[in-house]
Amino acid sequence: MSVIERMLRRDSASGPNGLVLAPMRKRDLKDGVLETESHAYPTPWSPRVFQSEIEQVGSGSRYYLTARRRSDGGRGRPTGPSIGHGGLWFTADEAHVTNIAVHPDARRTGVARALMIALADEAIRRECVAWTLEVRVSSTGAQGLYHEFGFVPAGVRKRYYDNVEDAIVMWCHDIQEGDYARRLDHLRGTR
Ligand SMILES: CC(C)(COP(=O)(O)OP(=O)(O)OC[C@H]1O[C@@H](n2cnc3c(N)ncnc32)[C@H](O)[C@@H]1OP(=O)(O)O)[C@@H](O)C(=O)NCCC(=O)NCCS
């Protein structure tokens, strides 16, 4: 195994469908992340916002992943641009999902589920007891995804997005418990 292969193995986690999840680096922005982001949100994050978030990974307050496909039917090295990304912001013993986006060409193939599983694993590893997020009222697909992970609506932030659209605040508690580990194991086995 080459040095590069060893580094890739150390830095990445295998997902389903030949996916490789790896820590987001600044160079990933022009290699798929900004492209995916531009399709995902009416007000996408700018390169500057991503750079600032990535810079905070070192202090332990953030965690960002990209998803790429493996070549060679799932066994080869990761190839092509990032097709999805997601991230967490850690506060006290809670994790906040800051972003989760998948390129339109790659949707409904389990990429977001794989990213969410990896984010959950990291939140649990960091001893978070709960995780939370905001989602657009109109993003019913994303709400379906979050429901799978045990998120339930806990409130509404009025005109949260661009002073126009409401956000549903969702929470998922007790993520250190055995029930949650079983939920994640079930999701790991999906697809
Ligand atoms: C929401 C988003 C991240 C989902 O990504 P994805 O990779 O297509 O999701 P997955 O394939 O992992 O879906 C997992 C499950 O979530 C639910 N789901 C995801 N997208 C859905 C949709 N459009 N409609 C209904 N359910 C959906 C389903 O239960 C799905 O399981 P299934 O395909 O077996 O039925 C993607 O559509 C996206 O980037 N949207 C724009 C950005 C966005 O809204 N992000 C969330 C902001 S809070």
C-alpha cells in the first residue's frame, strides 16, 4: 500500500455505494463543494464562510466532511469531485448540524444518510448528548432525512431564512444511549 493510500485510509471512512467520506479541506471547495452548495441553497455559503468554518476545525469546534465516489465499483481510490458535504458545530455537550448538501445528480442514493451517520458518530465520540438543526419549512425531503435520524420538531424560527422563510428547529436527544446506537446501526444497514 502506498503512502498516499495509507493517508487516505487514515483520513477517510467508507460509506455505502462506494462512497468515501473525508475531512473537508480548503482545496475541496473548488473541487465540488461550491458546485454542490450552489445547487442546494437559495443563499449558498460563500468560499469565505467555508474557509472560516474549516479554519475552526483545528480548535475542535467544527467538523466538516466531503463525500466522493470510489472508482472501480467501490474498491478503488476516491475519484471525481465532492458530491456532498456536511458539518457540525460543537457547543458544550451538543452538536449543531450547520450544513448538509448533496449534488442534484447524486440525490436519493444515500449520500446524505452516509454523511449524517458519520456526523452522528463524531458527535457521539465527542460525548455530545444531543444534536440539533434548523430546516426550511419547504425542505420536506430534508425533514424526511432528519426524521430517520430521530429528529423531532421543537419550535419555529419565524422568517429565519433571508427574512422570508420560517425555519423548523429540530432536536434529537439521548444520542449516547443504546437505543440511538441501534437506530444508527439500522441506518448503516440501509442500502
Ligand atoms: C436534503 C438532501 C441533503 C438529501 O440528500 P440525499 O443524498 O438525496 O438523501 P439520501 O439519499 O441520503 O436520503 C435518505 C432519506 O432521506 C429522505 N429523503 C431525502 N431526500 C428526500 C426527498 N427529496 N423527498 C423525500 N424524502 C427524502 C428519504 O427518507 C431518504 O430515504 P429513501 O431514499 O430510502 O427513501 C438533498 O436533497 C439536498 O442537498 N437538498 C438541498 C439542501 C438542503 O435542503 N439541505 C438541508 C438543509 S437543512
